[in-house]
Amino acid sequence: MAIRKIELYGSPVLREKAQPIQEITPEIQTLLDDMVETMRHAQGAGIAANQVGVSLRALVVDVGAHGDKEELVFLINPEWVHQEGSALVEEGCLSIPKIYEKVPRPEKVRVRALDRHGKPFELEGEDFLCKALCHEVDHLDGILFLDRLTPLKRDVVKRKIKKLIREGEWDDPYPT
Ligand code: NI
């Protein structure tokens, strides 16, 4: 396994619509393992493949992130089955270091995907899992949580980001 470089806000790959995975090859398995290692190293609770520069539809969520035990869920080619309700929940993103904002999301979601062995499954998420699934699936469509803020709020956050960059806070956010 290897820690890969996390693409930061401004990187074009974060804005691409990631491509479906046709076949789960050893390269894909390596990608998934590296995503886990990269996520752990950066102390994240989820990561999408395009955040490590690979424009493919794969993501990992650590469902145990709010407890003390790691519990990884891999989703390949995820698709929404159902979404309901609405909630305002605080989010951060490994690609947007040091920014945390409340984002409107559904309350409950159901997603269909392939697991890391290519087996189809469905997963229902509420609370933390709902937020993580919404956030990571958005990544695969080139959407960042900033896009879901009001234009006014987004402008404020963009100014904060510029300041962080100017002050060197984004130079090496996850030193190895
Ligand atoms: Ni993110």
C-alpha cells in the first residue's frame, strides 16, 4: 500500500465526472488499498478516487469513524436508489483543508453499488453515513461541498481559502 497525493481544491480532476469501472482488476484493488491508506494518513472518514487523481467511480467510507473501530465500506459505481428528508450538517473535505461548513443534505439515503469484489449490494445511510455517502458520491460527479452552499456563503468560503493559501496553510496539508 502507498499513500498517494491528495488533490486539493483547484485541481481539475476534482471537477471531472469520474468514469464507471468496467472490471475490478488488481490495479483497482491497489487503488482501493492506497485510498484507504491515504485516507487514514490524512485522518479522513471517506475518500473518492478522483481525490487521489484517478477519475474512476470508486469511493471508501470509514463507517466506524465516529466510534473507535475502523469499519470500511467500498463502493464501486454507486447509484442512488432513494433519498428522503433534508438536514443541515457540518462537513469538511480532505481536498479543502481547514474549511468546515454546514451543507444541506438528505436525511436518509439508499445507494446501490458493487463491493470491492464486484458483488452488488445496497446500503442505507442515516446521520454520519448519509452525509459521507452524499459527500463522496458528489466527488465522483465533480461536485464539492462548497457548490452546495448559498452563493453568498460560497464567496465567503472562497475568500477564506485564498487567505489560507496565501498564508501557506495549504502548502503541505498532509506531510508524510
Ligand atoms: Ni471530500
